[in-house]
Amino acid sequence: MRVGTTVGQILVRRGVEFRAERIHDPVEKLRYLRRSMGASGRPTWQRRERNWTRGPGLKWVLLAVLLMVPIPTVSDVPWFPNQVPLLTSLPGPGPAPPVPHVWLVERNKDYDLYSNGLRVDKRFTVANEKRSYPVYDRKTLKLVEWRKGPVGILYHTTESHQAPFDANHNRRLRLVGKWLLQYVQQIRSYHFVIDRFGEVHSVVRESDSGNHAGYSIWADSRFVYVNLNPSFLGVAFETESGNGKSGAQITPAQVHAGRVLTEMLRSKYHIPARTCVTHAQVSVFPLSMKFGNHVDWTAKLPFGEFGLPNNYDLPVAALGVFGFRYNLKLLKSTGSELWKGVALGEDEFRRAAAGDGVPLALYKKTRKQRYREILEVIEEAIASQENQS
């Protein structure tokens, strides 16, 4: 009985995917996917499957049909330029509040103190490779320049062991937090870690590249950034992401620390609001050309509490610029916030192909090839830097 139920769930899910792939309007697609997932967040195919499997004849007929039909990923659907929808129902995240001017008040060997109350503990700070990264034009994907300063902030969850957050576990909370900082320091990962008490710890120097982003893509209104280790500052919250619907749980102290740290970094480096995003929005599989390698902060990052617009509403750059694929397995492990950006990214790519008068399949082929060329340039630069050191 368990085997039958599992097969039924897979077949109904594939049916949902098959239908979603043929809905071109991102607004309608989101509505359909949300109806399929149900208001409770539990996929409706799991609730329907019990009644559906009562008809064994129908089940096996549908099985045979589905197995004969190739199921492309959502972003592989055919596209016709005259079907480009107007996205009046899917506005962007809106303007960001102005960034307050934040300045350094005090500096010593142990900490930095800033005018907005931010205190950065520097006892774990270490050096790493210096920043250097290529910047590409968003429309043409031609190399514009090489830069050395950070252009964005990437928010992470540490996914580390969690002790119960209460007064009876103070000693263990401190010990676990120290172990985490030592590990992050060892692997040269994040630039900053915000522990569960809201203390901000500097780990990798701001001037250096951190090992926090891996294969990743993001873009602002003009430029594209590939592999964000050197171009983005990594800010990690000591927490676990949980499931995609509830999101990571962070303490009020961490929320406050996230805000003042974001203010300081944006003020110091003139970082635009739209390049302050989560790891889940940028992470990709380069070999399969799929979006969604890492899923930390797929939902519930309190952008507004950090003085930012809801950047989950921005088009996912991997889809919008390079035509990466995705599938509905990602939907099952994430909340609904990320999917507006997915739909907008997919629509942006189709609009670009239509605007250039190029068939979607050919446009996608050339963009994917360009991504591979960019990746080769970056990997060669990294190898050269390692040889020099």
C-alpha cells in the first residue's frame, strides 16, 4: 500500500508539473502552483492521491500515458513572442528606504564600534585571497571591467548545531557558538557571523574574498556577477533553516544586529538594495544548468526589518539572464516567497528573447554557452591567483 501511494504521488506531481510547464503567464502559473500546493502548504496531490488510487484501471492507464510523455522542466516550455504577458500583477519589490549615514566611532584590536550602535567583534578575523572579479553587461554579457570592492550582501544560515535557546543552556550556547566561529574561521567562509545573542563577529576580512557563495549568479539593473565569493559580503545567522514554509528562526537580537550591520555595510560600500539577497536566490548547479543548489533563506528573511524592500520579489538572475532551468522539486522544499522571483526571472528571459527576435531555444543555447565561457574566465583567474600565492 505504501508503494502504491508513493507511485500515485509521483504521477500526480508529474501531472502538475506537466500542466504548469504550459502556463506562460507567470501570474497564472503562480496561482496554479499555489492551488496545487494548497492553502496549508501540503501538496494537494498528497490529499487527492488516496481517492485517485481507488480506480486501479485509471491509475495504470495514466501511468502508461505519463511514462510515454517527456516531461521538460518549467523553463524548457516553448515560447511565442506574441504571448509575452504584461506583468502588471507582479510588481517589483519597491524602493528601499534611504540608507542612514553610518560612521566608525571607535576601533581597537578587539572590536569596531559604529554610530548606529553596531559593535563588531574582531577576535576571529582572518585574511583570505584579495577581492578581484569580472563584471559583465546585463544585456550583452560582454566584460565591462574587473573590480575589487564588494557590490552586495549575501545572507546565509549557518545550518549548525543548535542548543535550546533559554537561560538554562547559556554555557552550551556560548560553547556551540565558539565552535562555530572556529570552524568558519578555519574554512574562511563568511565575512560576518551573527550569533544567537545578536553579537556580530567579523571572520573573513571585508577586503578579502570569502568562501561562502560557491557557484552563484546575481544581477542588478546594469551588471551581472558570476560566482559571488569575491563580489558579495557573506553574512550568516547562527540558525538552521528548518523547512521552507516556516523559514529560519532567528532571535530578536539577531534581527536588530542584521539591520545595523546591513546599514553599516550599505553606507560604507554604497551597496544598492537590490544586491542584498539570500543564498537561495543565487545558488546554481553549473553542470546541469539548474537553479536551486542551496536553499538557505528560501523564505522568511525579514528584509523589511533590515531596512530593505522585499527582495524575494526580484527576478531570479540565473533564470532571467542565462535561462537556467528549475523543477518543482524546489517548490516542495521552499516557501512561496521565492516563487515570485522565479516566475519573473523566467518571464524576463522570454521577453529578452522576443525583444531580440531570436527563437527561445536558440537564445537559451547562446546564453548558456556564454555562461560557460564566463565560468572558464573566472576559474582561470582563480587558478592564476593560487599559483601566484
